[in-house]
Amino acid sequence: MPEADLALFQAYPVLRARCPRRPYTRLPTPVEPFALEGAPTGRLFIKRDDRSCSLYGGNKPRKLEFVIGAALARGARRLVTSGALGTHHGLATTILGRDAGLATTLILVPQPIDDAVRHSLSLLTAYGADLVYGSGVTSAALRGAAVLAGSALRGERPFLIPTGGSSTLGNLGFVAAGFELGEQVRRGAMPEPAEIWVPVGSGGTLAGLVSGLRLAGMSTRVVGVLVTDILAPSPRRLARAATATLRRLRKLGAAPPDLRISTSDFDLVRDQLGPGYGAPTAAGAEAIARAARCGVQLEMTYTGKTLAALLERGRRVGWPERPVLFWNTYNGVDVDARAPARNGGTRLPPRLERLLAAGRDESDPSQARRGGRPAK
């Protein structure tokens, strides 16, 4: 998509020259009625970010086109980021970084091991990611520091990307998304929604979207569904992130109105997490099945639990008079079909190979004793 068509740049033209961006996304992503079983007719819509980019869809390309744009502008040759074993963010970073000619190193922390995690790791190695495994957050931080130091010594000018791409820079992707939706509402794609539902991992999508909608003059409330118990963001942290993102806009030369964003702007639903990050739930599985009957593919870690939360609130307290928008952040691109030959990629670290062979998550003492998946 040409930069001139980005709604954020239309609102603040100075950003075109001052905010490097590698345009991966095809925008605007469609807004469509979502005829889901259990939802009142005409009251539920879906934002199809699963179609956001031809290389890797979902919410990640919106953030990464700003982040990778900045990395290229600084002459970086390697991206360094982190996530859980089945990280979608890590895969998106690897694929989009590869397209830009950048190497990627991922610092991984544990999550429950299942077929989806094994598949993700297979794709990461196929696309050439260098993987470093840490058995916990502290270990991962130490290993990440060592990776950055080694890369700098090799002259690669490594560019550190926070988990999930959530930073004042990455969050601009969803500030832009808020302006984009505002324009779609003005053009009649849907009425202004009462609520937008998104998953919350690192929180950048939620913080950026709240900021963007406020700047676009919309009264829509964003509801975030917490899907992680690993350094989970709080409303206070989200409000600070949104405020810092607005501050970054000003530093880049834009002149947004003086908005005050507080903890009351963040509605966090916490009852769909289940046993933990990446762990399946019955409600999530049912939501995924309902969406599939409408031709929409979701997954368990993020979008399935988010849709389950939306449906549960509708069942418990009823639906708002204005429509509700489900923002589909899942990748809809068949990255398997595009993957390089598996034997031409990188290899898993030996410790991670042993972990997968044992089929357990060594961060869980109950698994270390018994083997297998964590107790539910």
C-alpha cells in the first residue's frame, strides 16, 4: 500500500518524512458482517486483519512495518526479539525481516508444548531464525543481552524489538489502525461500533488502538481479552504505553490534541485465560468452531479466547445497541506453502530438541516429574 494512503499519514503528513516505514500491509483491511451463531443478526462485525499482508497476516505486520522501517534506517542487519515457544510475533518478525534482508534471532521462553508449538518451531527454523532458549524470563533476559553483545561485536548493528513488537514505535501501527477504522465508519462500511474486542498479550495492539480511536474522534470502547500470564500488562501499564505513544507522535513533529488517557480507558477481561498462556480451553475451542462455520479461521492462544470472551459477555449482560466489532488479529496466510525447504534452514538448540523430544515444559515442576503436558 502506498504511504500516501495510510490514514495516519493523511492526518499528520509530517510523519511521512520523519517516521521510516517499510510498507507490508494492504490497507484498509475489510470490515464485514460476522453472522456468528449466538450473536444477534446485524450486531456483530469482523475486521479482517487476517488479510493484512501477503507474507504474513494478522496484527503483527501493522507494528513491524514501522519497526523494521526504523531498523533499516539505522543500518541494522539483525533483528533480536523474544516470545514464547510458539510465538506468532517471532514468526512474523522472521518472515518480514527475511523479506527486508535482515537476519532474526529469537529468545524463547517456555509455554505448554503441543502440535501447534512444534509446527511453529519447524517454521521458524525453515525461515532461518536463530533460536536461543531460556528456561524462564530471567534466563531469557541474560541470553538476550549476550546475543545483542555478540551481534554488535560482529558489526551487525542489532535492532532490539520488544516482545510482541509493542513499543512506542510499534504501537503506531495501531494508532494508524484507529484512523483507518474511523475512515471506514465515515464511508459507511459499518456504523460506529460500541465496542471493539482484541486479544491482549504484550498490550501494544490495545494501547495503540485506544490512542488511535481517540485521536480519530471516535467514542468506541476497546475491550481487551488477557491471554497471557507471562508479564501480563495491567491497565496502568497500558495507559502509560498509550501516553508514551502519543508523546512519540509529538516528538516526530505531529501535533495531536492533548488527550488524557487513563486506566479507565482499558477494559480487561481476565476470565478466558484458562490454565495459562497457550493452554487450550473448552470455550475457546467452541468459539473457534463457530467461527470456522462462518469461514473464519482462528486459533487457541489469542483469537479463540477473545471471541469466547465476547460471546460470554453477550450471553451474560446482553449486546449493546450499537454493533460490536471483533478484530481478527490472526494470520490468514499459508506460510507453510511459502516456507523455504526445511533442510535449508537453521537448527533447534540441542536443549530445545531434548525438551520437544520429551514432550514437556521444563518450567513446570509437575511435568519435570511426570513428563507429558501440565496438569489441567
